[in-house]
Amino acid sequence: MPKRRTLMQAAAAAAVTAAAGPARAAPPFFKLYLMIPNNQPARMIWGTLAAQQMSRIGIDVVSSFVPFTVIAPRRSRGEGKPHPDGGWDCYLERYYYNAIKPTPNTLFHSRLMPPGGENYYYVNDPQIDASLDAISNTRDDAERGAAYKAFQKRWTEVEPLTILFYPQDVIAVNPKLKGFDATTFNPVFFPQPEKWTIEGAGRNATAAFASWAPPASLIPMYTTGYNESNIFGPVYNRLYEYESWENKKLIPSLATGHTVSNDGRTWVISLRQGVKWHSGEEFTAADVKFTWDTILNAAYGSQLRAGLLAVLGGTENYKVSSKYEVTVTLPAYNMLFLDWALGALAMMPEHAYKDLRPESLRGHTASTWLGTYAVKTSDGKSFTARGGVGTGPWIPQGYDPARKAYKYARNPNYWKPHTGNVTTFYIVNIQGTDSVLSALKAGEIDAHDPMYDIGPQVSTIDPAWGKVQAFDSFKWQHICYNLKHPVFGTGVDTPLGRQDPARAAEAAAYIRRAISHAMPREQIVKEIAGGYGEPGVVPMPWSAPEYDHDALKPIAYDLGLSRQYMEKAGYEF
Amino acid sequence: MHGTLPPKPPGIWRQGWYRFRRNRGGMLGLILVALVVLVALTCFVAAPYDPNDQSAMLRGASRQGPSALHWLGTDRMGYDVLSRVLYGAPTALAVGLGAMAIASVIGVIIGGIAGYVGGLVDECLMRFAEFFMVIPVFIVILAVVRLFGIMVVGTWMERVPHLNLMTIIALLGLFGWPPVARMARAEFLRLKHAEFVEAAICIGTTRRDILARHILPNALPSLIVLVALGIGGAILAETMVSFLGFGDPKAISWGQLLYFNYESLKVAPWGSVAPGVAIFVTVLGFNLLADGLTDAFNPRLRQ
């Protein structure tokens, strides 16, 4: 039986504990600033969960909900500084490639670091670079397949980013809307209302599409995001386009075809004749050259510049060989030329945009759709534009700030026939999942973009007002890291890295793997994404043929394993 | 000669309490406020779960309805709704009391000086108060919270717990003082001409004693009404800031609960309804209390 003194001591200890709280947890190993974009409540939820999981393996996470406008300048500065010095440590993001063929070579190659490129994370791994170069440059399908596999294998070894899951795109549409199956949801496949038919609406139907956030600029070369592509997409065309989401086949659009030399370097692209810009001016090879020249001109600050420069090599490598023909001599064969440069870059009109100064382009009506401007054509006529000027199926009719609506009229001179009955089209900015479903129920919209993550709300949608469609999204959600960070980036400030600088990168990889194993991916998919998705492993579309399903297995949620990796990096629990 | 002194009449506070007790609305408000205070003091032992425990999500039990395990169910983030609602009470009270404490101190000092000194000083201070009244406080809060969040990165201030929340409290207080100042000015202006103040001046009482011992205590009843109303307003304001996603990610706030759960209103209504009821009860309590205090201390106003 315990002695009275022992009991008294225990009681005293209990009293002290009750008054002062339990003993303080061990001090955290390091601090990490996690920025969670505040435009998607679902992402804020798994962001909060991710922060809490990190704290369970000894990381002091300072999380903040911020608009993406706070994140973008921090990551674009290109200095790789950590968060307290004006850069960044870590943030959440949804990403996708701009082409059906996965193009990790546009995102993770060490040549593509900001401010000119999109490797915002500073991935700098020779093995990854080698596999990305092989993906870009080989013409042999088997070799490229092997390169994809090598990329994925190396990725799982070093895990530069934590891929959380592959979401499905879940869209609810007006049950009377037909032809939406032809629309796909990578921004390359913007909504295609020219294929829509609203049953019972006669020959002149009006349709509306909801897009979450207002766009930053509606000049195509400034962005590849949904908020912008949804809106400028129906206005412009590309040289090649994808026939449908089902067959994912690249077919000629403003081009009619191409020939390519045996070494894959010299391409002759034939252009479609008789295509008119909305102004009435004819589309020619000069417009193709103008588009590429403008993107490559550093003064315009296009975020596509680094990628296009890597493919084309420079402005001297392409020329107008006739009015309807462009000849390109690539520095080396690059699969991105067809799949991305020809298949994803919207053509811009030389006659309408050539006089717009770089410094004023973002604020011009062509970019904002506010107001009007006159476009002179070569035959001396004048066209009053209320937005961008393209060759696409829809002509901008301006932006109505009061309704937050972008209006379009059917292009009567479109070079391809409209197959639906929609003649007037709106894109409205609606924020919030509940709001967009209410708008659909009220008949104010006919469809919406996939940013709304309606998966968890599907059970509330009555088939009478909403038909639910799910598509493979070709996207992934990830936690991205600044790989120049001294702890989880370069590893020089980890215990192992300090002890043996040669093993610093290894230590950083251990920390990232520790975080990765602390993420309950399956529960995030099930509980937050409504079950619409798959746990993530590598930055490759889950349903792409290039995804190595045989080699890639789900990353286990295992806090014990996480702690073991932290210990390997030199941290003691 | 022996005489019997008349009994000492009850003071202003005792009279007020007598009247307040007869006011049903006021008493209901007092009970509701007392309930919120009780919850705030006891939530640390009364809450069945840690407020940051998301284990329900890890075992696939988020958005579950009320059960024996989770009396008010679990929300979209896997939190126990009851625990989060209980832990939201101290946050709400800290915001309400903190903001109005700051507003009261500033308001009484500025209003008191304006009312007692008068003249040009009064004019200047009242125009200054009006300037503050036309500033769109809500937008200022959103902007400052965002800017402040960027500015403190890497500084010692970052280690201050709940800095975002404290910033919101400070801003609500810094922009909430003009109504208090106007009321204080009116009361000081009225009381400085009262007979008991003139008597005090005649017997040579110092100005500080007159202000602190004679005028301020008599002005307090009116000011308390405003403060009680202001507490409810401040709680609502913080709720709105959090509801817009600009709140303190680490603070447990009813507004934040609403923000994260309102999109699941149709799927898991308990996640939104519970914090909504908590906000309603708290704000109603303070408003009824203020109404009761008005009747108690300014009975002629009602007549």
C-alpha cells in the first residue's frame, strides 16, 4: 500500500499539473510556413489537416489562409528565399498539364526556374532532368515510355513535392443541356458552348457557365489557369486541338496538317485558308509568327516564355515560308512542340494586338473586356472590339461588372459549324459551391467549372434540376515545397546535413518522405472530396496511359514510419 | 437633542438593480450572458474532446450526425462540434470584452475631456470622433489583418499566440470608441453643471477628484449600456471576419466554424447550426442585457 507521503506527492503533482497544464511538449524540430489558398473551403480543410499532421511529427507549422495573389508573387520572385525573407516555404496547389500527353518537362526541369519558367519549386535533380530531357526529345515511343517510368521512379525516391490525391472533376449541369459530354475540363478544353443544345429552347438558346474567381488577364499568353481559360477559351483557336475528351486525339484546327523531317527537327505547318478573325481580317502565317514572337519577347512577361523558348530555341528558328505556311527548325526534337506549342497555345491576331505596348497590355480592353476599342483591318475597315479578338466560335460582347458576367455572341463566320442551338453565351463569376448549386437549381446557369468541388454535395442534387457528371480530371492536388529551403529543400540545416554536408539532400528527402507518410490520403479523398478521387503518388494524371500503375503503389499513412524518417534526418523524438 | 436620521437612500447602482430585476428581458439577457461566461470558464474541462482533434476524419467519421459519442455530431473537418462550440465561447468573450475594453478607455478619455473642457477642445475631439465613425471599419480590418500577417513574418511578434485574433480585437477597439466618446461627452457635459459637482468645486475638491469620484461614477450607467451593446457587435464583427476566411487559423471561432461548414449545410446541418445558435444566444444575451440596463438606469427614457 502506498505511503501517505507518496500519496501526498502524487496529489501535489496532480494539482500542479491541473493548474499549470500538462508538461510542455518537446520543442519542435523546425518551423514551416504553410500557405493555404483561401478560395476553396475543401482545400482549406485538408490544408488544416495537413498542418496538424505535420505538427504530429515535430514540425512547428505556421499556417495561414491567403488568397493566391499573396502566394504568386512570393513564389515568382525566383530567389528561392524562405518565407520569413519574403519567399515561401510551402503551399497547397492543384495542378495539371496543359496537354493530354503528360508534360512534366514543362514544370520540373531545372532549366525552367522562375521568373521565366514554371518550376516554382526549384526541383533540381540530375536524374529527373535526364528523364525529362528524354521525354522531350525522343521520337521513339518505347524510349519515351521508359523515360516516363524513370521520371516516376526517381520522383518516388526523392519526393520533391507531396502529391496528395488525384481529384475527379464532378460537374452538375442543367438536365436539358445536351452536348456537354463533349466538353472537357482541362483549360485546354474550355467549355465549348458551340456544341451545346438546350432542349426545348428553340433555335436561339441562351446558356450560362459559372467560373469561380475573376480572371487576372484575358490575354491567353498570360495564364493557363481555369479562371482565365474558361473565359478567353471560346474566343481563340489553336493550331491543333483535341477532338474529344473520350478519344483524346489531337487533330488539326487552324493548321490543316504538317510534315516533319526524319530527325524530327524541321516542321512545315500548313495553315487553314479562309479563316477570318472576328474583325474580318484573314488569319495567316504572320499571325502564328506574331504569337510566338510576342510570347518569346521578355518585355511582355509571359509565363509561357521559358517553356516555348525551350521548345523553339529562339525567334530565329521559325519563319513564314508562305502566306499559309510556317517552317520551324527546332534545336532538337521535342514532343512539346506538337502537344503543347501547337496544341495548347492560342493564336493571337497581329493586326489587332501588334500596337499594344507590353506595359499596357494587361490593362487593355483586350485583356479586361471593359469598354471598346477600334481594330483596323487591312482593307481599311474598322471593327469595334469589346474584348479579345480571335478566330474562335464566340465573339466577346464585353464584361458587365454589375452581373459579374462575360457575354458572348455566336461567331456567324466561324470556320467550323456550330452544332448546338446556343447563340448567346455568358460566363458568370460565382464563388462558393452552395451558391453555384443554388444558381443551377434556379436555372441561372447551365454548367460550371470543376473548381467547385461539388463531390461532397452530390447527394443534395435533385435529378430534376441537376445532372451529375464525373470525369477523369488529369489533375492532382499537392503540397509543394520550396526546395531551396535549408531544412526540407537542401537539407543543410538538418542535424544530418550539418553533421555531414554531403548527405544534406538525403536528409531533406527524408523529411519530405516523413511528411508524405503523415498524410492520410485515403481519408482526404473519402471524407473531403466525397470519394471522387484516388490517393496521389506522382505528378502524373492518374488515368493517363503514361501513369506507371504497375510500379506505383499508394503511399501508406503511417505516423510511425514518418517518425522513423525524421530520425533518419537526425531528429530525435 | 437626539433626532433620528432618515434612512440613507439607496444609491444609483442599488436603484438600478431593483429596476433591472423587474425587467424580464434584461434578466433573460443576464442569464444568457452568465451561461456564456460559465461555458467559457469551464469549457477546458467540460468539452468531451480536444478542440483540435480531427481523429474522426481519420477513422472516416466526419460529418456524422449527433450520437452518444459526439452529442452534436462531427463537422466537415472531423472536429467534435460540441467541443468546438464550447471552446468558441472564450474566443467570443475575449473579442467582445477585449474590443470594448479598448473602446471604453479611449472613448471615456476623449469624450470626458471633450465634455468637461468644452470649447475648441470639444469641437476638435468630436470632429476627430466623427472622422473615425465614417471609416469603413470592416474593410480596414480585412486589409490590416492581411498586411499585418505579412509584416510580422520572421519577427518576434510572430511568436505571440493568436496574433491575428489580437489584431482583430485591437482594431475593433480602436475603431469602436466614437459612440462611447459621444456618450461620455454628453454625460460629462451634463454632470459638470450638476449641483453636487458645483458643491464639490465650492469646497475646493481637486479637478481630478471631481472627475474620478463624482462625474465618472455617475456617467457609468449610461456608458455600460453602450458597452454591453458593443460587446455583441464586436462578437458579430469577428464572426464576419472569420466567416470571410480572414480569421485566425489557430483560434477556435464560431465564425470560422460557420465558414468551414456552411457549404455542408444540407449534408451536415449540425456543423453550421450549432455555432449559429451559439452566436445568436450570445449576441441576444448582450443585447437584452443592454436593453435591461437602459431601462434600469434611464427609466425616464422608457417612459
